[in-house]
Amino acid sequence: MLAPPSAPRRIAIVGQLDPADPRAWSGTPSGLLKGLGQAGAEAVAIDARPPGFGPAARALRRSWTWEATNPAFAAACGAWANRRIAASGAEAAIAIGSGFALDGRVPFTTFEDETIAQAERQPATPLANVPERGLRRWRQRQRLTYERARACCVASTWTGDSLREDYGVDPDKIHVVGCGRNLEQEAPEREWSPPRFLFAGVNWERKRGEG
């Protein structure tokens, strides 16, 4: 996707968030912006939510699942994102999430850490209270997004398996790229046997916390 550093290309990072915000989506979109810049591309951050949505959503206490399953809002986000991509002059895009759909006029790849099919199978899924009609529309939009994408990037082989088994994505189109890191840490001088590990995170209960 990337051209040599001597011929930088403009690539848009698109999601229902501010991709430049290091607090958004655990910092992964922000890391992508920095990484593309270091690789010689010109990265453009595009929030797929129409202007003014953020404050309104907070006032109405709308959840991220509502954003992804409400058909009118999803359509508005897709239209706004496509318009912003065209206006930016981007030659390619990376779509974060599937709460909106790109039309494919500008070639794009997806980036996922979990599919809807996977989320539905979790014991304490955050989708438990989402109506089936909304989930069905979301799954259809996700499938359409994978079909339109030039490539589908995922954070793990687990998610890659879901794209292949649940959505029928061609294995040659799936690329496991991981999430990278959002901080730099120098290795201290110490004895590493036996090793000690620190896990930091949230929502352990629904992520097989006992295991």
C-alpha cells in the first residue's frame, strides 16, 4: 500500500473517533498515523462522525453500540467519511471499525481487533442488549466492508480466523498485523529468571478474567 519514501502518498485513517487522539481505541489509530508518517506517507486523520455529533451524543448518553447499529447514523457517518476522504485528496484509506461503510471509490483496507460474530459469542458480551435487527444490519455492513476492502488487517490470528470462517473472506486478503505499542520502555538491568509479568487492562470479567 505504501510507496517508497521518495514518493510519499496521502493515506486517511478513518473511524468513529478522532484518530489523532492517543486516548481513542487504546491509541492504535494515533499509532498508525505516526507509523505511516515514519514510513514516508502523509497521514490524514478523519472522524467519520458528522460535525457536532460528539457533544450531542454525550448529552443524549448514546453508546458506541447505538452508533454502530442505528441505520440513519451509520449512513450519515459513511456519507460524511466518503466526502471527507475525497476532499482530503487521500489516495488510500484505513477504516477502523464497521459502524459506517466506505463506498470504495478510494481503495481502503480495514483494521479490526474483533468481529461482531466474535463479540456475540463472548460469555459477557457488550452486545447482549442490542436488538437482533440492529446486530443483523451491523453484521451485513461489516461483511460488505470486507468485500469492498482491498485487504483486511486484524490484530490477531483469532480475528483473522473469524473473517475467514464467519464472513467468508479470502485468506489471501487477511493480514495479521498486531496492535503495536503506545509507549517506549527501556529494558532494565535485572535477573529475568524467573520472569515477572504485569498485565494492565479493563473489563477482565468478559475477557476470560479467571483464565
